[in-house]
Amino acid sequence: MRAYFCGTRGSTPVSGARQSHYGGHTSCVGLAHGDQPPTLVLDAGTGLQQLSLALRGAPFQGSVLLSHLHWDHTHGMPFFRSGTQHGHRVDVYLPGQDADPEDVLARAIAPPHFPIRPKELGSGWTFRAIEPGDHELEGFSVLALEIPHKGGRTFGYRVSDATSSVAYLPDHSPLALGPGPEGIGVYHEAACLLASGADLLIHDAQHTAQEMPRLGFLGHSAVEYAVGLAERCGVSRLVLFHHDPWRTDEEIDRLASECEGAGVPVIAAFDGMVLDLP
């Protein structure tokens, strides 16, 4: 499996010299079977625009799994060039909302807030609900589980093929379930099931433990929680993801260096990063 990190920021895209290395696009990770084109995409933030580079001009033919419906995970869809080319197929899956999936997305992507609604993106686009449980998509096995996050139903995903597995929890608020052993959230069953033994854990790292008393109400995780979850679950590698939009390159470098003594290798994600698994 190959993972393309197209957008690694949280909350809002940013641009500036002090964020140039880690990048400013919001959440999007493309998954491919080896050196084939990516066919399964995790979230559709502004980073989705960058997935077209990995496709080398070819139309996208695959599925997009949305973890939840906040703007930083959906607003790349109208600007996805590979989803408009002849021969495209874009099957979008979102956590079930007891309403038509396209209608739900159109609450944010439709006039007067946007020129068109989702169904006008192209004839090859479909919009479907997904529920917790096991699924087969694009040759991958997908486990979807509901996890706590503020402001709407949110899923974490575990994606596996014959050789490797990726756990994806980009927005995660374990503090909502209680303080846990370190005061930064509970290592709860859904998070542990998704992460257990994964080759790669991509996890919300928007805050630090020191920042949580001031910012925890926003519904995100601390870097220290991500490390603790990875250690407890026997993860092979941890990727810090969903960086705070204000966090500079220097600050992210420092956070990553502070994790060097952890019981698991830790990488800070950046736009354009490609990882091969296992």
C-alpha cells in the first residue's frame, strides 16, 4: 500500500513562509495498491486538489471516504480536476445522517454559498451513506467506527489490504469521554480497535497537552494522546496529522523532535509526503 499525503492541516487552509515546509492544505490522504494510481481517498479537504498530481493527468476512478462533514474535510471536492475529466468515477461516502447524502452536502455546497451543488460536479459522481462496520472498497477492507468529535457524526477508519493496514483518526476528541489516565482523554474501545497493530496510525495532533485546558473545547486531540494511543496499540509508525493552522514549520519540527524518545517512530505529516507500507 502507498499513502499520498495531499493535505495535512486542520480547520482552515493556510499560506505563508513560516508554513511552507509542512504545507497549508487541509485533510486528504490518497491510498493506492503499490505503484498503481490512488483509488481510495480519505477526506476531501483542499488537499484533494493535489491528488491530481499523483494521478499524472488521468481521471480519478475510485472512492472518497469522508470522516465527517466539516469544511476542512469536504471543500476540496468542487476543485478536484481529476474528478471532472472524461471517464471519471468519484463515489463519495459520508457518515449516515438520516437524510439523503447529496442533500446533506448541499447544505454547504450549493447556492447562495457556492455556485453549484454536489450532484452538478459531473455524471460520474455519486453520494452514499456509510455506517459503522466492515466494508470492501476499491480492493481494500475498511472498518468504520464512530469516534468522538465536536460538531457532527465522525468516523475513524482502518484500511487494510493483503500486506498492510492504516488507521485514520484525523479529528478525534477522546477528552469528551473523560480525562483518561493522563488527563488528555480516554483510550477508548473504538480508537483502540482501529489502531491495534496498524502499520501506520494517522492521528489528530492539533494541540499539545499543555494547550488542552485552553483549547480542548474545540474537539481535537493532543500530540501526547496520539503517542500514547500508538504505544498502547502496538502501532509500527505514528503520523502526526491535522496540524493547527497557526503552527509554524519550526514549531512542528520541535513537536516531532520531542517525540523522539517515544516507544514508536513518529513522523510529522507534510503536504506531498508519500509513504510505502509496510
